[in-house]
Amino acid sequence: MIDSIEEIIVHYFHYEDVKTESVPFGLTNTTVFITVNDQKFVIRKYDRYTKSIQSLHLEMNITSFLEGLQLPFEIPRFLPTLNGEKFVKLQDGTLGACVTYIQGSVPELLTPKDAKTIGRVVGELSNKLNMYKQPDNLNFSGIPFTDMYTIHPLVNQESVESFWNNPPFQITDEQKNGYHLAVASVKNQLESLKLLPKQYVHHDLLLYNLLATGENITGVLDFDFMGYDIAFLEFVISFNHVLQESKGSLLMAAAFIDGYTEYCSFSKDELRQLITLTRLYHVAVLHIYIGQYLAGKDIRLAFTYIINQLIERDCWLNLNLDKLEQKFQKNIRA
């Protein structure tokens, strides 16, 4: 693996002047920090199945658009190679790139103030992405989560059914039932879901893709799964994460909504589909993991975490959503 990382680095810097630092995270891509003349950068080798030239161009175009706005946080900026190219294509066909390093660490989520800050970032980014207009020469708009069976190039309905019929690790009846209930719910509501407002969506605004210094969010990372999709999914995905990290705290949920609604509001149709969209999110992620399994990766821990989260979130929303009704209702747009 280090040979391919070196191959990327030498397109940007003289390798003998570079200090490398491995990064112990990332199931999808390979990421390495490098230091050159006391300046830090990020090298990424993209997953060959989930990152195409078209999707990399889309990510570059959108992050460049966001860089041009007056945002209170940074977006990773793609650097040109020594030859002026936008990225590196390796001998095996995979892609690599170098982006700017942003100072900060994963933000805390300990208090309602923390949750409100994160909600504010999600709302502001969603608001700005709604302003993005795709240029005519860019004909790829990402893969929406509603395309459940094409969300990974190795996944289709047959391969997903085969996985569930013969899972490579233990899956309980409760987990199987939770998954199949979610899929049936999404399929039943699919036409209604596709009528909801659309825009470009980050799809992965979790704590781990944010950076903070003290109480301030300093960066938003990882636009890998950017796509033109149901706009409300941005809220749904981050809201789910706040609930997960706060063990279902209603106070934290309400604070997140307060922050988010400084920049965005809800429609009645969107709120009506919150539970179904939460199920859609989990199904889409599970299908991505199935694709990664078919590509030879060990997904057991991540897959189990997400399927259990799906079951837990379904239960929480059915028991508690009405307790947040007033908070949602006052932010419904006409």
C-alpha cells in the first residue's frame, strides 16, 4: 500500500523531503498525513470502486464553490500536481489526490450548546449547497441514496439478497427483520420520497467529518459521497448521529434543531417522511458496506454497528418524535 502512496506523493513533492504519518481511520479510502518544510498536507488514495473520475470532478467542483463563499469553517482545498494536473491516476487505475490540512480535532458533543453548534454547521452548509448550480460540462451528479441497489458498483438487488440469504458473519433474526422492515418501508414510500425538494447533499456530516478548535468548528471534511438527492437527508443523517452519540437525549435533539433552523426550515411533507428517510439512510449505508465486503474488505464491525443503530433509531423515533413536534412545527415553511 505504501508504494501507491509514494506514487501519489511524488506527483506533488520530492519524496525525500516528505515525512509521512499514518492515519488510523477510514474504511473507504486510504489517508496519510504528510509534512513538507514544516507544512502539513493530506494524501488520499481513493477506493477504486467508490471513486471515479466523474465523482472526483464533482467533489472538486463543489468544494471549490464552497471555498469561494464566506463560511466560518474551512473546506479541504485540492492542490495541483507538479505538472499542473488536478489529481493522480495510478497504474492500477485508482485515483489519488493531495488536499490542504485543516487544524482541529473531532468536536465534542457533551452539552446542548455543542449540539446547537453542530446543527448550525449542518444547516449553514445545506443552505449554501442549495445555492450551487452544476456547470453544463459536468454531467455527473453523484448517486442518490434512493438508488439503493446501485449505490456501490458491486451492488445490485441480486447481490444484496445473496448477502442476506448467506451472510458471511452472524446476523440475528432481529437484525434481519429490522433491515427488511426498513427496505419495505422505503419501497412503499419511494414515489413520495422522490417528490421532496432536492439539492446537493454531503451525505456524511457526522462528528468525525468535522474539526474543531475549542468551541469553534474549523473544518468540514470528506465530501466523498456528495450527490444530488433529497435535501432533507442532510438533516436526517446528522440528526440521527446526534441522537446516537447523545444516547437519545431529547435536550440534545432540540438543541440540534435550534442550530439547524437558523439556516433551514422544514416542510410538512419532509417531516412526515423523517422516519422513512432515516430508514433509507441506514439501508443505503448497509448496501455500501455490502459492496465493500464484495470488494474484499472486513465489514463485520461497521455493518453490525449500523444495523443495530437502525433498530435502535426506529424504536426511538416511534417513541419520542411527538415530543419534538412543537420544535419542528414552529420551523415549518409555508
